[in-house]
Amino acid sequence: MGDDSGRGTSSFGRSMKAVMWSFLGVRKRRDLEADATQLNPLHVVLAALLGAAIFIGVLILIVRAVVG
């Protein structure tokens, strides 16, 4: 867990995972503190935008399925 060699896509993957857990609101304080020191802020912003787009897309699909 304390491995700092995760740069590049692995860092973006960790950012995406952190954002998804944050969307659910179930982050441990230890993980939150590790994220704050290890994750690239640009990756977090991109992961949040991607996560929000996926969430909106799923909502649109659900509404179309129910209404249509």
C-alpha cells in the first residue's frame, strides 16, 4: 500500500478508484490521507469528471428505459 512506484496509468487508476469510493462516501481516514499525499490532483479532477459523466449517462439510460 505504501508503494510510490505507481505512476502513469496506475496513478490514474488509483485516482479513479479513490473518486468512485468518494462518490459513495465510504472512505477510511487512512486511505483519504494517503490519497491526499500520493495522488496527482490533475488525475483526481479528470477522474471526477469522467465519473460524473458516467453517472449522468447511466441516469439518462435509466430514465429512457423507464419512460420509453
